[in-house]
Amino acid sequence: DTAVSQTPKYLVTQMGNDKSIKCEQNLGHDTMYWYKQDSKKFLKIMFSYNNKELIINETVPNRFSPKSPDKAHLNLHINSLELGDSAVYFCASSQDYGGRGSPLHFGNGTRLTVT
Amino acid sequence: AQSVTQLGSHVSVSEGALVLLRCNYSSSVPPYLFWYVQYPNQGLQLLLKYTSAATLVKGINGFEAEFKKSETSFHLTKPSAHMSDAAEYFCALNQAGTALIFGKGTTLSVSS
């Protein structure tokens, strides 16, 4: 009965490959997010979807493409992986879009290692 | 522009001692403020949030934080540290129309 679940938990791949990370939430929330946590533990927003519509798209390379088939799912596809993409990627959800005090609920993260 | 600054990237306390983790914010309008905790190899868990209802906010695990507008601060405290409190702590902020913005985090170490 995990609230926000991500798969896989670990992802090791070589430069140039394409990979996907999946996220699902069973909280009935309208908004979902992808955050990137770097090696210094800094968390930065990448994307946000509200009811399947993209509302935040930070300065992220075009190689990263989010897809939201329905409001309970937000997947992240990464093309042509580079060494600098190595990080922990967190999916999160909130009841509504930011600025209304709705806390985010986070998944346990996907540790991506590019070799 | 809004921002969050956590003073001290690493705080060490003894078990039973007071925990004080500092957070200052910058925002053009009254923000919503949050503290999250991250245990090793886990996601972030909400400790508490400030939404203007009360300046002293109580959270889980005995933590509380006080919103001080005059000092633009939202420091996190706990009267008596437990070994299990050792983790990474993040202060975060958002305001209307923005996503949650995080500080750089503070690692709390607790020694016996």
C-alpha cells in the first residue's frame, strides 16, 4: 500500500543508452513531480504535471522527457544518457499544485548510475 | 526571487542534547514553509509545515519549528536528540504558482 512508488530502485547503465523510470501514486493527488538529487544532496525540481498537463519544465536537457498517461502515473524517459545524469531521481505528488500549502509525498527514489 | 538558506551543512549533537537546525528564507509574499527529513537510502518525509495558522508548529517525532517573520526564519528544534534522529534535514518553501524549493540540507549526527 505504498503511497508513491518508483521503479526501479537502482539503475546502472552505460553512456549513450536510453532508460525509463516509472512512478505511480495511489493517493488520489492531482499533481506529480520529478526532482533530481545530486551527489551533494541538493534537490532540484525538474518537471511537474497537474492533471496530466505539464506545468513546470525547468531548464532540463531535451534528452529528458516526462510522460503522464493518467494523473496517477508520471514516467521519466532519458535518452542518450551521460555521466552527469548520475543522481537520485525522486518522484513526488501533492493534492494540488504548489503554493497552497499542500505537502509533497515522495517516493523512495531511483539511484541512476551512468558508467 | 524566493530562496531558502540552511545555515550549517553539518550539525553534531550528543544524545539527549537540544537539536537546533537553522533555516532562513527569502520571499516577496508570505510563503508556505516545510521541514522534511531524509533517512539514508529513503525518500523525504514531511516533519512539519507552516501555513500561517500558528507561528509555532509541532511536527512528528518531537520536532517543532517557529516562524519568525521579522527574522525571516523557520528554525527546527527538538529538546532532546535520539540516535534515531540522525538524518538529512531539508527546509523548503513555496508560494503561489511555484513548485517546492529546497535548501541545501543539513546533516544531523547524534553521538552517544
